[in-house]
Amino acid sequence: MDLTDLKKFEGEDASPYAGAMIESFRSIGYSLATAIADIIDNSIAAKAKNVWIDFEWKEEKTYLIITDDGMGMQELDLIEAMRPGSKNPLADRSNEDLGRFGLGLKTASFSQCRNLTVATKSKNALKVIYRCWNLDYVAEVNNWKVLKYLADENFISKLNHLSTGTSIIWQDLDRVISSNLENSKETMNQFLENIEFLKKHIRMVFHQYLENQKLTIWIKDRKITPWDPYLKTEEATTVLEKTLINDNIEVVPYVLPLHSKIDRQVFENASGNKGWNSHQGFYIYRNNRLLLAGDWLGLYKQEEHYKLARIYVNIPNSVDIDNAWQLDIKKSVATPPPEVRRRLKEIADKARKEAVEVYRQIGRTRQGNSQKNNILVWADKKSKGRRFYQINRLHPIIRNFLSKYPDSKAKLNRLLRLIEETVPLPLIVTNETENNDFQTTPFEGKASSDMVKMVIQLYEELINDGKSKDDAIEEILNTEPFNHYPELSVHLSNEGN
């Protein structure tokens, strides 16, 4: 409908109630770490070289301050920055700008505290200026009104010593500090744990800025070191071919080394915040700022055999990632467009194949040293010129299962006999003849954790039966279906260490 026609109609004001709307901003789902990362994005946009994160534990009066040495703001810019939705997401932005909606500062802050003060000093300014959002005040007056208020001059002491910069001051940290203050020590320990996680998150999200010395971040005057997801300095790391998608999205797959190839501390550090399994997959960056750390973007499940694959994907600001990739306000969920998704899958298929090959090579070495025949689940039999199949009672898992329940052994054997007598051989032969390309290997596409648990349980039973560690591993690698997965030897080698 034409806007000119719409202007002819009467209407009523339906502005949102300030108190209700500002409280809803608190429920977007930030953690302390992701909220502060959003604040640091603003510091980068302001061309800051240093960011200081300070806090003081004072129970319910605990405060947290993020200060940068960026360009700062003049008064009108400060007031505009305090406005929710201050930026048009369709507008062009600079390469340093990591925000889009003009909501990050406010929503990130409101998600953690009820009192947000922004103090700033621009070039040639005579003094620090400030404005404050107090959620209780907004609820009381039901008005979108920022206050010219600073609770304590000490909050801007660091800023006073800078020529330019900005301080974000959080007070009344009701989403960070537990409301149950009966056990103050426990509450303080929980807060400090959040700070420790914050350190890990920051060194991961901004690792490229820290590595390239474009930015230095301090927490309580301790310098944060970068976390390298790709172990680029390790000789055993494999770097696959770099690809450009649509001429501007840079993709570099890495296959990390096995733990036996690197220092133990390096291996443990490379596990990151979430552990090795959860850190496999794509690492999506916008202008070198990490958005997603280890995610297959719905293309695959996270499986043990592919945990060494980590794929760098950097998207420049020239790409409208917020719309094209459906990036959310928190910068934590992204869905690539179909054509990019297809290309990423092609690249990931190769990287995953290389990653599992690292495991398979170790397993094949052990498997090749064995002179024993494979232990099969099904035994091929002949009787009176007719072929039939029996479940191998000497298969380690079946043998151990039967020995565990001697009182039910007869019933279990009758169950196995029922399965043997009803194998649909004609149907199997027909399907395999007509569709032999669709034959799967055992456990293909199934949760690998189930198979790993099964293998470890069998390993423990073999050890309990008196087998040595090497003999137990050798038997498992020659036992169906585990003989299809020689990389399992790595898990078994870790058992008992």
C-alpha cells in the first residue's frame, strides 16, 4: 500500500510503556561474558587500543567498570548512544564497527545490571561527561529518560587519566550477584568463577585482535593472552587449502594434532571453554571478531572422530551478515545462505575426512601388527548343502553378556536363536543387489559416544579377565564392528593413564 494513502487515515499513539519495554531488554539471553564482549565491540569501533575491566566485590554493592582509550563522545553523541535502537541496521558502517542495531550497549548492560552509567571524554574536552539509565527510576516515572548522574567520582578515576576514552559502569548487578546473600563467601566465589570464565571467553572471542596487537585487554590490571583455536605454531597441525567464497569470505580448514604429538599443556589449553568435542566445526568471524566457536551449522552432528577439525571462516563487514546469515543481536547464532552453506559443506567434508584419517592412521598401525583373524558377530555356516548364519557366541561382547547372566543363559540363547532363524535373507539379498551404493558401515550416522562407551566397557571387561592392555586393544581392533573404526585405539590408549 502507498504511504501517501496511509497518511490520510487517523491513528492513535501506541508507544511502548517505558518501564515494561526496558525490562524486556533484560531477557535477550546474555551471559556476563557475552555481555562484556558486546561492550568491547563498541570499544573496537571507537578505535580503542586498550580496554580495562575492573570490579570491586562489595556484596550487593559490587560494581564493574569497562574503560577504553577510544575516541570518546561529545555530549550529543553520548545521548544518542544511550538511546535504544540508535542505529539503523540498514546503514553503511566502517570496518571497525562490529554492531548493527544500536542495541548492544543497552541490552548487554541491562541484562546484567539495573544501573548503567556511561562516562566519556572526547578530544580537547575539558571534563568527563556522563549519563545514566536507572531501571527503577524508569519504572517509577514510566518515561524514557536518562539522568545526568554519576554515583561516585572514583568510578571515572581511570578515565580522568586518559586523553580520550569511555567508561561503562555497571551497578546493582542483580543478574550477576545472587540475591541470596546469606552465604556471602559462596556468592563471592560464584562471582569470581564468572570472572574466570569471562577471561577465557575474551581471549577466545578477540584472539585475533590480541594476536595482532591491535587491542590489549586487561582484567584487574592483568593482561589477557590470546587463545589460538588452530594451534598454528605446532608443526603437527595440518593447514588445508584456503578458499574464497563469493570472492570475499575467507575459509581455512585446520586439522589439529593428536594429543601424543603435542605438549600436554598445549593439548589441554586447546580444549577451550567447552572441551574438544564441542569445539569442532566452523569458527565464524565478522571482521576477525569471533562470533561462533565450534559449530557445524546444522550440517553434521558433533562426533568424537571429527574433533580435530576446526574451520576458520572470516566474513568482512562488506557482507550483510546480520540479514544474509540471520545473525542475532547477541552475535551467537548464524545461518548461512544456501549457496554459501553448500560451499562450506564441500570444504567441511574434506576437512572431516582429513581429521578422521589422523585417528585411522594410528589405528591401522596397531591393527596391522595383529596376525589374528577378525572376530565377527555373524558366523557363516553350511549344513546339508544349505547356507545359514549364526550369532557368534565367542564374540567378546556376546560371550561376556552370556557369562554375566548364567541363570538366564538358556533364555538368552533362545532369543539369539529366534533372531538367527528369522534373518530376512531374501530381502537383504534383493536390497543389496538393487541398492548396493546405499550400504552402510556399522554404526554409521549413529551417536559415536554410544560406540565409544561400548568399546570402553568391553576393554574394562577384557582387562578384568586378565588380558594385558595391549592384548585387549588388539582384540577389540579385530572385533566386529570395531574393526571398522581403528581410530578407537586412541580412546583405549588413554584408558588407565
